[in-house]
Amino acid sequence: MFTAIIHGFVLAFGLILPLGVQNVFIFNQGAQQKPFVKALPAVVTASLCDTMLILLAVLGVSVVVLANAVFKTVLLGAGILFLIYMGFVIFKSKPASQEDPAAAIYSPRKQILFAASVSLLNPHAILDTIGVIGTSSISYSVPDRWAFTAACILISWLWFTGLAWAGKVTGELKSAVILVAINKVSALIIWGTALFLFFNHFL
């Protein structure tokens, strides 16, 4: 069981570490929301979505999804369109200022909607979670499989919380220039992800 737990920690951390759309959004919310507790809707939503995807993967949905070419194509197409839209929204957003304290502040409802969207409409996140974690879990017997699953889920919750906190620390520098730069770079990363997916899967 110890081996399964270590495997789950290392695998989940390796999958979640790259600077993807989900991470960018959570980091931005940590930087923009004051106080930190106001960024929790995004953190909790992203963590719950990852938990759901991991559980579905381990329960065997991975076999159905990866074997269905039409579903995979529709998923990728919808995801690419959403990434383009998400990049546009982030690129245009401006950091909050003393004159307009609500400038870039997402409401809890909007945080939840965006966090769920970047989690559930992100083809890379879904294919990584279902394809890699789901496939890896098959090699374990039932007790060890759930230990492996719990380790993967725990990494998600710890990572998103820590990422939002890192955003908070950056946001406390109170530099509008830094926050604007973060938004621009974040948007470019998101658009780059969309282009990569398009060229890699449709051309």
C-alpha cells in the first residue's frame, strides 16, 4: 500500500505541475482576491472537479472515453474553443485598483463557473487524468488502488491551495504592472495551449 501511495503522490504531482490553464486561473485568483479566503471558491471547485475526474478514471470510465474517437474529437474541439475565449477574458482583465476596487474581482459564482470550465473543458486535464491515472490504477488490487486514488486526490487539494497562496503573495506586492504582466503571460500560455491542441490533433 505504501508503494501505491508514493506512486499516487509522484504521478499526480507530475501531471498537475505544468503551467496549464487550470493552474493559471487559480494563481490569478489568489493574486486578485482580497482577502485570500475570497479565492477559495475557485480553489475548492478546481479541487472537486479533479477529485471527480480521478474517481471516474479509477472506476473505469477511461476505457470508454479513450476508445471513443468521436467523443474524444468533440471534447478536444469544445476545449479548444473555450481556451480561446478564456485567454481573451484574462488578457483584457485589469488588476483591481484603489479607484475601482472591483475591477478584476470575480464573484464567487463566476469563480466557480470558470474554475469548473477550465477543469472539465480542458482536454489535456481530462485525457491526462483519465488516460494516465485511470490506466495506472488498473495495476493495483482494490485496497492499494484506493490508497493510490486518495494520494492523487490529496495532491490536487494541496496543490491548488498552495498555488492560490503563491498568487496571494505575488498580489501583495501591490504592483499593477506585475499583475497586468501576469494576465498577459497567462493569456498567451492559454492561447498557446489551444494552438498546440489544434495542430497536434486536427492537422
